Amino acid sequence: MAGRDLVDAVLAGRPGAFERLVREHQGLCWHIIVRLVRNPEDARELCQDTFLRVHRCLHQYRHESALKTWIGRVAYSIALRHLERRRIPIAGLEDDDGYAAIENVGGDFDLEAACADEELVRHLHAAIETLPPLQRMLLTLYYLEELPIVQIAAITGLAGGTIKSHLFRSRLRLRNALEAGKGVAV
Amino acid sequence: MNDADEHEWQAQERALQAERLGLDATDDDARLRRYRLLARTLRQPLPDTLPLDFASQVAARLTAPPAEMAPVSGRFESILLGVLAGLLVVCAAVVLARDGQAWLPAIRATLPAADVQDLRWLLAFVGCLGCSWLLWQGPRRVH
């Protein structure tokens, strides 16, 4: 069922239509919210709030963007408000070049040969958790959801260049953290 | 972005594409291998997920009766009711303690004079209170 048909079915109150809408978009909402708020319990509640609001406001959806983008935007704004209420800063490493400078990154050291893959992945996961909420979410949308930068921009309201910069810096930071964590001289 | 940044960005993007397409990594340099490892890690499903019946749970919330839709406001109302009832009892106790001694002789004086007519009115009043209470209890049991 196409997005427009699904929206019409939900608005007409057709049985099972809303449940289907939730099932088709819950993955995206989960990735946006859990990466921003981190706490799974809070994230589950906020996901539920997102879909209740989607149901309440669906008549306002004008098909100007993809349904996925529109729902993603609702999830993003709900998670953002949650972080604001708790005074948690959403972005952080805007200009901490000391951490993300290319010069700091090791050159030819064969990291993979030095450590077991599993251990490296564990180390990377820990490093990802230390990223600020926005960067964590952007990486997940880009890698796991495979959304293009244009669509991420439509969801978050950020400029494409800003998203690109966040992705670049956080990837560089993770690469740096990966090598620094293994005691590589940088 | 300067040239070095642009070069690094291209390496990050190449690694992502290589992971998406599942390309062979034997010819990759060390930098590309690290970014591929990063891409592989970021593409793994998150450990926490939504419950399997999440969609049906959300849909069920929409069809739930209003009392279940707004448990917070219901709870707030009952707490408020309890607080107000408590306040009423405290006020009544204070007034009784302060003015009770003055009322007692007046009540005693009226009691012997009360005739059968007064008693009937009193019974009718108690009956009305009982009926109201029963009518109020009925709808609550339905919920």
C-alpha cells in the first residue's frame, strides 16, 4: 500500500490501517528517539507518544514530503523536546578540532592485525556511546537506516552542509578513538 | 572543507559503499579498513528494540475507553478529591471543637420538642441521600 493510500485508510478509520502505519515506521522512529535520548524505557514511551501524535495530526499531512520523513520529523521534535526539558545538550563536538583533527589520526598501523575484531567492535560501540546525541542519531540514520543526507535534513531541519560536517567529524573522532584506545601513538 | 578533509570524506564514503556492496577488502589500505570496520559496526542492529507487539499496543490505546486513555488526569482528580475531603473533615473538626459547646444546649432543647412530622422529614432526607448514593455507585461499577 502506497503512503497516500495508507494515510487515506487511516483517516477513514479502516481496521488495521493505523497498526500497519505504525509497523512500517516504528523502526525509523525508534532509531531517531533511542539514539537521542539513550534510555530505552523513555524511548519506548516517546515512540508511543510519537504515533499518538501522528494519529491526532495526520489530517494536517499534505503529502509535500514522504510520509516517512513527516513521521520522522514528529519523532525528532518529540525527542528534542524531551532532551530540552531535561537540559541535555543535543550537540557537542562542533569545534573540538583537537579530537577530530586528521593530523591526530594514526597512519599505517595495522590495527586489525593487532586486535581481535570482536574486541575492536566492542571498543567502537563504547566510543559511539560517548558521542553527543545528535551525532549518534545522524550516524544511525545514515548507516543503519541508509537515509540520504537530503532526507535527514528534511527530518531534522538542519542544513545538508551541517549534517555532512557532523558526519565527517564524528567518523573521524571514532577512527581517532579507536586507535587511541588501543594505545597507538598518534 | 580543505583538500585534506575532502580526501578524508571520500575515504569515509568509499568505505561505506564498500560495506554496503560487500566488496572484498584485501586491497584496501589501513585507513579504509578502519572506516569499513566503523561502517560495519554502525550498520549492526541496535541492542534494544521495541516490543514485538508495539504496533498493536499503540493501536489498542486509540480504541481504549476515555478512562484508560487519560489515567494521569483520572489519578489527579481522585487525589484532589481526597485532599478536599480531608480538608473538609479537618475544618468541621475545628469548628466543632470551637463552637460545639454553644450548640449542645440548643440541640438538647429542640430534641424533646421534635414531633412525628419532623421525624418523617428526617427519614425522607436520609432516603434521598441513600438513593443519590446508589445512583452514583451504579455507573462506577459498569467501568
